[in-house]
Amino acid sequence: MNPYDILVFNTPEEAAKAIAQLISNRITEKQNSLSPFNLAISGGKTPQTLFNILANDFAEKIPWHQLRLFWVDERCVPPTHPESNFGMTNETLLKKVPLPKKNVFRMKGETVPEEEAIRYQSLLTKELPSKNGIPVFDLILLGMGNDGHTASIFPKDINLIDSHLSVAVTQHPDTGQKRITLTGPVLKQADEIIFFVTGASKATILKEIILNEPSAKKYPAFHIYSAEGKTSFYLDKEAAALLPKELPLL
Ligand code: 6PG
């Protein structure tokens, strides 16, 4: 595995601006190729800052027709539900940019979870290039929960790191809410992974992961990195507070 790139910013907004610029650059770089840029995004609170910046500052800069948007995970609720990852992305980003609807591949949280996992797995196989039979994304944007989960792979689902499936059904350990999630192999197959992690509540686990401490093995986020490509952590200084001080503050 290539070592992580770790970028520390003063604020979540500055980290989000840097990620937005990277996404814009990556899509533009691929503009002249015949293949689209396949991006999978996470939900939760952290990416909302990023989606607002993409909508407000990049609506005219990104060749949106070149982008195809997929989801890393989805809560098993309707798209209009306040906890829907698609719903959040639709409000903060999709309504404000000229991304063609045909380029938006949402996980359908309103359907039977097990059926949707099968449907989405087939969709990925059909729509994406693959390597060793596993779909390949150009870029996957991940977050990390306070328990070290990523996507909707929770510590109790650690077996999904090596699942033979690309898409699985899990349950939130506290609420019991069912989730659809990409699994470890398809996450690790991505050409590039960005972890966008902010806030003091993530600092301890982040330190364990970045410093490769023995305790990190129980966290799904520890096991996810681009097997052959680039993995970067975009952090604010609160999340990076326990990391070695020699990391430059950007
Ligand atoms: C989700 C996300 C999940 C998220 C982490 C961090 O559906 O909730 O995909 O993996 O990235 O839970 O969430 P916050 O950004 O809200 O801390």
C-alpha cells in the first residue's frame, strides 16, 4: 500500500475548498478522454461543507457532463427523508449544478435493502470499468465515524472489508437503521481515495490509524486505502490534534 498523504487545514472549510479544487482538477484532467469521471461520495455531516463549495464556487468551473456520481452508502429511508444521503446531496449540490440526471446513480433507500444491494451491485458492474472483476472508481470520498466506521461498514461488520460482494446491507449499531454500503474490495479498488475528517471527536481514532497502532485494527477505516493508487486524509486541525506536530498546516 502506498503511504497516506495527510493534509491538515486550519478549518473544515479550507479542507473542503482544497478537496473541491482537487475534484475539479481530476474531472477536468479526464475531460479529453473518452471515459467519464466516476466519483462515489459519502454522506453524513462533513461533506455538506464540500457540496456547498462545489455548488457555490465550482458550478461554472467543472465540466459536469464529464462526471458520473455514485454513492458509497445510503440510509434505508426515502430520498426525501432528512437522513437520506441522496436527499442531502440533492439539496446542497445537485439542485445547483448542471450535472445531467442520467449521470446520477443513487442508491434507492426506499426499496427492500437486500434487493437494492443486488441491483446496485449489478449497476456498478454494468457502468464501471473493472479490475479482477471488481468495479473501479476514479475517486471515492469517504468520511469516518466516531467509532472508526467508514462508508456504512461498522466495527461489527469488519468482515465486509474482504467481502466477496461489492455492495452489502448493514445496520447502524445504535439505531438499528439499515444501510446499503459499498464493501472493502470495491473501496480499495479505487484509483484514489480521499478521507475527509474533521472535528475533535475523531482525533483519537485518527491518531491510532495514522500511527498504525495495534488498537487500530478494529476500525474499518484502518483497513481502507487505495490498493494501487493514492489515499489522502484531508483534516482540520481539530481532527489532526493528536498527530505528530511536524505535519505542515496548510
Ligand atoms: C453516512 C456516511 C458515513 C460518514 C461517517 C462520518 O452515511 O453517515 O457515509 O460513513 O462518512 O459516519 O459522518 P459525519 O461526517 O457526519 O461525522
